[in-house]
Amino acid sequence: MKDKTEILEREQRLIDKLYKLYRDMNNAATMLQKGQSLEEHRQELLAVRDLAT
């Protein structure tokens, strides 16, 4: 019985670590997307500025 409990606890820790990794990867992907959006917006603003001058 003790072995089964230890196995279940270990499995739960691994699941928790996998979930944290997934969440961190998702956050990083979101940050990259936002960074790309900001860069695209910056490029558009520079193009408008160039047209205005």
C-alpha cells in the first residue's frame, strides 16, 4: 500500500511539473506573438512617418 501511495505522489509531482512546463511554454509563445505584433505595428508607424516626410 505504501508503494502505491509513493507512486501516486510521484506521478502527481510529474504531472504538476509537466503542467508548469506547458504553462511556461504557452506564456512564452504568447509573449513572442505580442512581440511580433509590436514589431509589425512599429514598422507600420515608421512607414507612415516616412510617407509624411
